[in-house]
Amino acid sequence: MKLSVYFGESLAGHLESTAEKGIIFSYDYSYLNSGLPPISLSLPLSDAEYPQKKCLPFFEGLLPEGDVKRRISDFLHISETSTLKLLQELGGECAGMISILPESESNRTRNSYDFSLDNYEPLAKEKLSDYIKNINTRPLLKVNTQLRLSLAGAQEKLPLVYKDGEFCLPQNGAPSTHIIKPTGQGKLSNLSANEYICMKLAEHSELRVPKTELMRIDGSEFLLIERYDRICQKNRISRIHQEDICQALGVLSDFKYQNDGGPSLADICNIIKTKTSIPLLELRAFLQYVLFNFIIGNCDAHGKNYSLMFQDDSVKLTPIYDTICTLIYPNLTQKLSMKIGKHFEIKKVNCEDFAILAEQFGLKPKIVVDTYCELVEKVSRGLDYVKADPTLSNHGETIDNIERNMLNKVVL
């Protein structure tokens, strides 16, 4: 099997399954001479083939994970280990600028698309509600057999367009503008509200955040998140390139947790120092993200929950995303995805750990402590706004639970 990999409308190269070498990726000769950037920091421009060990982390990292990947694989009757077959089915609209098509299929991908009926099919709200309610029998990414959409992560998601209060599904390789994330079930039934609250706290803490709304249609609650890797201007929609830290470091999604061999905070600091356009600015933003996730009690901020964005010849951190208070769920681990200082256990982090964190960031300990104190104050003020948010009128218990579990009393 051989797939064509596009960066915007340009053929970047080919991803191929071979009997002798396994999966390989090679850049197209014309792309190497086009002046366009590599598709990943882990795959620098080269006329040599990239073996499976080198290329698979980036491409496998475009796909869903865990139970979502299993459900999609079962639905399509494809083995969940068949990365190329899954990319062939889902890879038309991926994160960033990447689109993946069968080699035999002519390229329909363009750098920008008109918002028109040729490119976007209206989706009635009742139909969207029906898709969400039937999520256990049909994965959201395959609500339409013609859709070829992919998003990383272990939650069900549906990329679509939301414009002027109406929903549309992309067609013909067109980009989406928003992501829908239905709330969880059972003990996680307040998951959407949890993430909405935490995103609002991040916004009130003056962090970079994507616009996030908590919506309900016909009893179905979900998050509507504006994509930061898409631009909608004057009725035209285009893509911005991005990749998560695991992809940038060449780490498989299965190893996204530091304890499993995944990225550490020091690893991310190093890539920020060496690859971003204004390292001091991005290190400051990353420190705020790390401390914010710590304060709200988010143990699940792993290597795929931080990303880099490539735009206008600059490299910077993306806005913060996928941030929730995991501590309100007793059955979830209290171990951090990446340790702070010497500790994985979130409630054991102390002032000494902050000093180690400062060393990793190349900062004075006082800067880390001051940043922590400033964020605690901003999050506390943000709670007043959250409590007054009419969208959350039925989620007072969740707000109170998050407030009780906030880590705002580290001994300094």
C-alpha cells in the first residue's frame, strides 16, 4: 500500500508499506526543492528514506487513540495496528496542514476553500444530536461513510464547521473550523462541563486559549471548540500547520506518558529552547501551562497535550487545550503525566520541586514561585466569573468539586 502525503496542496512525499522494510516515508523530490518546511521536526528534509521507527510516530500520531481507535477499527473492519489502512480511511482532514490520500486518487486538497455548498454540507442540529446519542454504535469520525476525518486523542470528536449558528460537515478535502467533543458517560458525565470550566479559568488567567463553548442540543451536552490550526477570513477557510510534542520528538502515542518513556518537562523545554522563534516568550507560556494544569489538578497533561504551531515563518506553542481537573474523579490516577521536580504524585509537589523546575526552564526559582502565586490569584478570581456563568447553572456541584481539589496551597 502506498499513500500520498500532502502539505496543503503540495505533495510532500509518500508513505508506503513494504514487505522488506515495513513502513517507510520518503519526501518527494520536487518538495525538497520547493522551499517548504518539513512536515515534522522529527522528519527533517532529506532525500533518504525514513524507516518505520522514525516515521511512524508522526503518522500514527495523527490518528485517534485507545477505545476510540478500537471502535473505529471495528466499525471499518480494519486492524487497529494497520496504521496505513486507517490513514487511508481517515486521513483526508488531519491536524495541521497534513492530508493523506491513496496514491491513485488525484489531489483535491487546496490551501484555502470557499465556504460554499460545494465544500460544506449543512448538518441539522437534530442530526448532530442523533450522531452524539448513537456514539456507541457509530464513531463520530465515521458518521458519514464519505467523510475522511482524523483527530488524535482518546475522546470521541467530530471536526466540522460552525458558522453563523449553523453546523456543516466538510467535503472534497475542505478543512473544518471547530471540534465537537461530547461529554462522558457514567462517572464522567460532567466531563464537558469540567473542561469548559477549566478552559474558562485558563482564559481568566490570561493564558492563550481557543474559544470554547458548552452547548446542549436535544439533551446532548458537548463542547464546541474553535480550531486554532484553522483560519476563517472573508468566507474562506485555510489551514495552519501544527504538531504535538510527541510527534515533534518522534515518540509513539502509546508512550506519551513520561513513566512509559515519553517526554518530560525538560524534554519539552529543550525543544522550545532550540526550535521556537522566541524561546524566552514560549518558555514563559509553557511554564504558565504547566503550573496552571498543576493548580487545577490535571494529572493528564502528557506529551500529546502540548503542541507547536508553525505560521508565518515562526514557531510557537499552541494555545492550551484538553485541560480538565482529573482529581475530581476518584477512580483516575493522581500521578502526573510528567513529574514536577522529583515527584509524579501531584499532592507531593513542594517548593524544592519548584526549584528543580526552575533549573529545567533555565529560570530563577523566584520566577517560578511568582508565576505560581500570580496564577493562583487569577484562577481564584476566575472562579467568581465561572460561578456566575449562566451556561453552568446546572453544574454548581462540579465547580465546587474543582475548587475543593485545586492545588493552591503549596508550602513555599
